[in-house]
Amino acid sequence: MSGYLEGRSSWEEEGPVSADATGAAIRDAAARITALGESAPRAAPDAVNLPMIRHWVQAIGDTNPVYTDAGAAARSVHGGPVAPPAMTQVWTMRGLRPAGDDPGDPLGLMSAALDEAGFTSVVATNSEQEYHRYLRPGEQVTVRSRLAEVTGPKRTALGEGWFVTTRSTWYVGTEAVASMMFRILKFRPAGPPAPVPPERPMGTADVLRPVVSPDTAFFWEGTARHELRIQRCGGCGTLRHPPGPMCPVCGFARPEYDVAAGTGEVYSYVVHHHPPVPGRPLPIVIALVQLAEGVRMVGELLGVGPERVRIGLPVRVTFVDVDGDLTLPAWREDRQ
């Protein structure tokens, strides 16, 4: 099994900053940490286990029975229960209150050097994961990480900063089962932002643009037509979102789509206060909506302030025409 997952945020680089003694010290620290190579193996606190898998799939909304139903898993191509590939990093997370620092963690070492130089704020920018095979309950996972690259200083929309890239590999014994490229921006906090007119319309430069792939092209073609499209399996008819190349229920690899009614209710939400979003007044509300068709979809909730949003709020899709190339789905309260 080979799998790939990618996510990114568009904090656009605007050009280099002149080098100075601080930059030289940061580059020296990066060279020392890079020379250390891969960190010592750090073991997951627990073996791959069904209770954690069950909690994870419930939170994510993944109903694939091979993860939690022993009978269904035995009848599948796996021959027994497996863990969701996207859980790989979960097994080795250190928790909310880890016992002390990890002295061999290259990201922690490089972050400390940048903190000392005054680059104390952080935002994640890229994460790319590759899965070599499924994990199975009972397997013990370890992770090793190395510093891959440090670039900067750069001027970004958030301020002057340095991009730090690490590469991690997960192992069962000596077998590599997954890997990840992870990049952050460590930046120097800027002064208070200038006031933004609250009614300023959304502009082309103000939007974090989605990465359109062969799996998602139909969705964005639909939003351009003001249609909210949901991927439907061409074999068993299962609806899913976000889209993917293969049905997680029957394995059929020729997806189709349905046009959703566009109504639903708020299943969960976050109120975004920081970091700043270029050209946008904060806070903004991002809602995970349970559609009438049963799938869940994320979008900005417009016209409803943080004090009024609630779980269960009925909403209806609306479409924001950013420019000729991009139309974004969003939500408004459904008062009907």
C-alpha cells in the first residue's frame, strides 16, 4: 500500500532580507543540527490499538469497517484489522504534558535557536506524508527525525522569518512504514496591524487558494457553476467528502458525483483570532457543516458573529466568486 497526503497554507514569500550577524548565527546553528543526522528512535507510548483507532475514526467521521470491525476486516484484502494510515503520526505524539523536552528533536533544537534570535512566533506551512503500508493493532511504532533545510531570512505576509523543514520516518522494527516532510515558518512578531475596514470586499490576493488535483477538480468546477458537488462511488453509491481516488467501502475506483441540496447544520466550528489573514478582519468563523446528505464539509460562516454561532445552527451554502478562476463555497444561516 502506498499513500500520500499533502496540506499547505499560502504564506507567500516576498523576497530575501539582507544577511547580518544574526543570520550567520542561525545558519551556523542549522549546520550543527543538520550534521547530527537522524535523531535517536522515539517510541510510541502505546502499541497500535483498537480503542485509539475507534476514537480517531469517530472524530474524523471515517466509517470504513476494516478499522474497527474484525469480521469485515477479515473479509477484506487486509485479512484482519488495520489502522488508518493518516493516524501514523498520532501514535508517536508526546501528548499535552510531555515529561520534559526531547533533547534530540531537530525541530525543537532549531526552534530554540530561532527563539533566541527573536523569531518567536510560528505557523505551520506544509506537511506531506507518504504511507508505505498499513499498521496493524499490536505493532510498536518508533519515529526518527532530521533537519532537512533552513531557509531565510524571508519577508512574508506575517513578517520577517525563517522556513524550517524536517523529515521524519516511522518504523516498525527496522522497517520504514511512513514518512513526513514538515515545514514551519518561525517569524519575528510584527507591531499591531493597521485597522482594516470591516466592509472591505474579499480580494484576489486575500484568499488562500486550494490545490486542485484530479480528485478534486470536479468539486471546483461545480463551485464555479454555484453547485455543491459531493463525490459518489460509481460502484456502491457511497457519498464521501473530501474526495478521493477510491471508494473506502468497496474499493471501486471510478467516482461520480451528486449535486447537494446545500443545506445542513453546524456540526463543529472554530473562531479564528490569530495569526492574521491578509486583507481580512478578524475574528472569522470556520464551520464544519453536516449536510443533509450525510457528509461533512468545511467553509467560512458568513454573517454570523462568534457570539451567535452554535452547534446545530441551520445553514445554507452560498458561493463567493473571488475571480474568474476561483469560487469558494461558504455558509450562511438558513432562516427558512
